[in-house]
Amino acid sequence: MTALRFAVPLILFTAACSPAWSDASVHLEQTAQPVTLVPAPVISVGVSDPNTQLILPWFLTDIINAINTRTSASDYLRTVGHGI
């Protein structure tokens, strides 16, 4: 008897909510907005004269390349650790 007392409300609740589940997916499809990615700016080091070539230390060049390629900090440190 007690099992029936708990089972009946659960069955009624499930039956009442089941039409809402199908409507929820339709509602999500209608309201979803496409995600647009904005390209991030690229870091560059230079001077005002385009004919001037900078010779940077290896670690600055590696840091700039890591930032521009979106390398994680841990991957960059691992690479630097292997190079030393």
C-alpha cells in the first residue's frame, strides 16, 4: 500500500511532464543563436622604420610565438624546460 502511495504521484508527474520535454527541445532550437568567433589580434614587435630588423633574444621570440599560436602556459614551460 505504501509503495502504491509513492508510485502513483511519480507516474502522474512523469506523464504530466513528458509533453513538456518535446516542447523544450523545439524551444531551444528556435532560440539558439549561432556563435561567431572574433579573430584575436596577433602580437608583433617592431619599430617605426620597416627596414629595421630586430634581433630578439630567443626567449622573447618563443614567448611571442607561443602567444600568437595560443599555446598554453604549461605547454610553453614544458617546451622551454626541454630546450634548456
